[in-house]
Amino acid sequence: MRTVNLKIQDVAFGGKGVARDNGKAIFVPFTIDGEAILAEVVREKKQFAEAEVVEIREPSPHRVTAPCPYFGRCGGCAYQHIEYAHQVEIKWRQVRDLLQRIGKIAEPPMRPIIPSPKAYGYRNRITVHAQDGVVGFFRRESNRLIDIEGCPISTEAVNAELKRLRQSAPRDGHYTLRGSEGARIFAQTNDDVADMLRKLVVEMVPADQDLLIDAYCGAGFFAKALLEKFERVIGIDWDRFAIEEARKDATSKENYVAGNVDEELERFHSVLENRRSLTVIVDPPATGLTSVARQAIIDLAPTILIYVSCNPATLARDLKDLTQRFKLESVTPLDMFPQTAEIEAVAQLQA
């Protein structure tokens, strides 16, 4: 193993600081742009290397003491050593840089990032694992567990559930702990930012619209908030339990379809006629849109396209195709997951 003196130039998407040694990029976790460090190279690749901090020689003014005793060992959080205001600055830059590098968008129309009102105590659910008497999360870059008594980024109710689980001596397996009762379907983990996300999407759509197609709609998180603006609403999701939940209080203008999103989007192209206007919202998983879905959206030719993403790298990839047909009006990052490397973003496009 070799040691090197490094100057951290930036923090890459994923959470690791980036430095250069003789032109080669070196990625170092738990560092901050501007810091001078001594690091030990632990993996050497042809194009880049990975290293671990030996000593912080010139700390950033944004460096803080992490409140979590498991930070650095647990694989969940990446940024507890960075003051929160600087975390959101880093995430804003990461979204912009990915849009430029992957999406080939020279000047992305970036809006300010929307921070979380709570930097800690915001997660309304977690999934923990039990094995051989250990209850907790996976260690960083490992499939071994670290025993966790409490998680500072989770709500008090979730931590109370974790305490009860630990006291019950659970059998080996995976356990999803929730802070409130409700349908066991996908929902955002940060209630405050989820509300701001929904409000943002609603504000992007003008009144008096004809048809909304909400793809990956879940239980109708966006669709139901937009009912007053549309004459008809169609929601699509593969999760039949989420669709059943959406149908429970559906009005006559709502139609929720359980099925393959790609196939349904293709089908709607041939059956939707005499529409005055069309808005499409997509909120895909982290893998983003398939090439089939991207082409189906292009064929549908909506007047308004709103792309909600939990992975700005796949968002950038998809926008590279979609901006050949639509104009990118704005990109708004949201910090749904403080202390972690995850980023939410909303792209607004027009025909």
C-alpha cells in the first residue's frame, strides 16, 4: 500500500472526495472539497484509484463531528462529517455536473436545491437485517452486519420500533420498520420533502388541462393532488397493491391501471385520440426509464413532461434522449435524504 498527499478538489456523486495524483483520479470517502489529506491507496485501477484517509492535514471549515457512533462503519450515511448547508451545495453541483457530463446538456437550467427542514430524524421507515443475534445495517462496502441500537436520521417512532425488534430476539431475516401504520406500499421516506416535491409538481402544471398520464403512479401521490387541473387522469404502476389503494377513493375522472409501464405507455399511443392537451409525469425507479418507455413518451408527444428522479445519473442519461424532442425548462434538486449520497430531482420539459 502506498500513501499520498492529496488535495480534495470536489465530492463526486456517490459521496467520495475526488483528488488527483499524477493525473489519475483518486476517490477518498469522508473528505470535503478543499481539504489537504494524507491517504492510503487501497485499490489501484488503470483509470482511477481508491484510498482511505490516514490524516486530515488541512480540514475544511465545513467539517463537523458526526453525531452517529456508527458513522464511517455503517454503509448508510456518507455526509455526517459535513455541515448541512454545504451538503446541499455539493448535491446541487453533482446534479448539474451529471447533466453536463452524461446528459450532454451544456448549460442545465438549474433551480436552487430544496433542502430538508430536518437534517436528522426524518426517515419514516428503515429496513434492518437480523443474523446470529445481530440486528442492524450492512457495514460499509461489506455484506457483514453492524449492530445498531438507534439511527439518528430516523424518526423517534422508527427508533422505538427498532428497540422493540431488538428486544424480541428476532429470527434471521429482513425487517422493515415504519413510524406509522398504513398500506404497505412504496412511499417517500421524508414526509416534509415529499410534501414539497408534490407541491412543486402541482405548480408546474397550469389549470384547465385535458389528460394526465401518471406513470409509476404508486397510490396516486401526484395524480390525486392534480385532479382539479385535469378532466381525465390515468395512473399506471406495476404494483397492484398500490393501484388497489389508488382506486379506493377514486373519482369518476380517475382510472388506475396495474401493469407493465412500458407496455401501457405504448398502448396509450394508439388509443388516445381527440385530446386537447396531454401531460405526462414519470417517477421511475433508480434504474430510470427503459429505452422503450423513452420512445413511447416521445411518440405520445405530451405538451408537458415532468420527470421525477431518485437517481440524477439515470435522469441525465434519459434527458439526453428526451431533449432531442422536448425543451428542458428546469431541473430542481431536492434533498430527500440528508446525510446520505442520494439526491431527488425534478425535470420540467415542454413540447
